Amino acid sequence: MWLWPLLLIVLIIALIVFLGRRYSARNFSSPDAGTDQSTETALDILKKRYAKGEITKDEFDRMKKDIVS
């Protein structure tokens, strides 16, 4: 009979810990998180797209010319 209230308390504590960790991981990430993307230049993005095969050599050259000029 006493097992159900104890189980309920354990589940509530586990839920609080789970939500606390999830919230803190999302909102208190390291200050460096996202730094690479914010300092990434248009040319860097273009090079990555070319490396992934998303654009052809001609498209890369044309876009690079637009960016550099």
C-alpha cells in the first residue's frame, strides 16, 4: 500500500530532474556555441556548398565573382 505514494514521489522527482536538465542544456549552453556560424563569411558558405556538391563549378565561379567584387 505504501509503495504507490513512494513510486509517485520518485516519478515526480525524476520528471523535475529531466525537465531541469533539458531546460538548462537549451538555455545555458556555452558562450562559444554558434560562434562559428556567426563569423562565417559568404565565401565560406559558398565553399561548403561547392564541397558538398550542392552547386556546380560554373555556379561556384559565378557566385564567387559576385561576392569578391
